Amino acid sequence: MEEGQKSTVTEEAVYEALKDCHDPEIPVDIVSLGLVYGVTIVDDWVGVKMTLTSPGCPASEMISEDVKKRVRQIPGVGEADVCIVWQPEWKPTMMSEEARKKLGANR
């Protein structure tokens, strides 16, 4: 971003981009799964705070890299980072209603 330019990156744009990211074992995006806990935007830097469905997730590195790659594709983003956290622990109840229906999960 050039000096004097204001970032046009929005939290909404980041969440929309993250809907393109999936756990390869689950056919639902990470936003609908409830894995994204927050987004921080500072100038052209975007940080994504998220979790995974389990601490032993074998795809954790792949998902994290996919998130960074996808966020970097948003116009105005210069750099992206992912922070994987385990608190609060993810539960199936964190999924959107649409995700629950798609996966056949009941409350």
C-alpha cells in the first residue's frame, strides 16, 4: 500500500474470502463450521484468529496456509497471518444452521 492510502479491506470481505477455505475432510467452509473466531485489520495486514475441529487435525498446516493465501488475494491486503487457538474449544454447536443441515448434524 502506498503512503497516504487508506486500507479498503473490510472484515466482511475477509469473512467472504474465508468461505472459500475448507477442511479437506469436511465439505463445509471454515466460516460456516464456526472455526473463525475473529479478524483483525491493521492497514494492509490481516490477522485471522481461528481454531480447528480437533487439536490433532492432520490438515492444520494446509488449512492455515490456505487461509493466508486466500486472504492475500483480497485487494488491499499486503500480508496475512493466522493464529490457531484452542480456547474456546470448538464444538459442533458452533456450526451455522446451514452447515448442520449439510452435515446432518443435530443440536
